[in-house]
Amino acid sequence: MFPNMGGLDPRRMQSMMKQMGIENKEISAKRVIIETNDSKIIILEPQVTKITMQGQSSFQISGDIQESKELIIPQEDIDMVSTQANISKEKAKKLLEETKGDIAKAISLIDLD
């Protein structure tokens, strides 16, 4: 995109980017958390840059990365176990956590006193 970028002065680079309608903004952040379906990616002491071009914003993030696996139980599953087993939603959630989200196993663990 840019020819021979090796010796380009940062101020000149910023000027060229501005002429092309590209804006960079440094964002002060303590940490960045990205939640996926089954884990969290935590970036500590991040360097965050917001890049805006043609009305679209994107973020460039770098820093110390930690990833944690986390079981996320969908509310629909909690509702289903609660309804099917006629128990509280809190108890249904606890059973689903114990069974790692297995609905049938969670229902089978209910005490039938």
C-alpha cells in the first residue's frame, strides 16, 4: 500500500494517513476481555489503538495474554432443567455446573425425596 516505508518519518506517516481519511487514536485501558463461547481471553497491560477508516472502526491490541476456560451455561438450559425437574433456577444452574452442562445428567441427579 505504501512504497518503501522503511525510513518514513512518523509525522509524515500520520499526515499521509490523515490525507487518506485514516485516524489512529491511542486508548488508555487497564485490561481487555474477549469472551468466546467457552473461554475468556484477558489481555493485561494492553496497548490499544483505535483505527477509523471510511467510518469503520477497528482495534489493534497487544499485551500480556491470559486465557481461561470457563463453562458458560445458557439461560435456556437453566430454564429447561428448572421446568422439567420442578426446581429453582439456582438449583438447576448448580446442577448444570456440576455436570458440565449435561442437561440429562443434571436432571438425573435430582433427589426424588
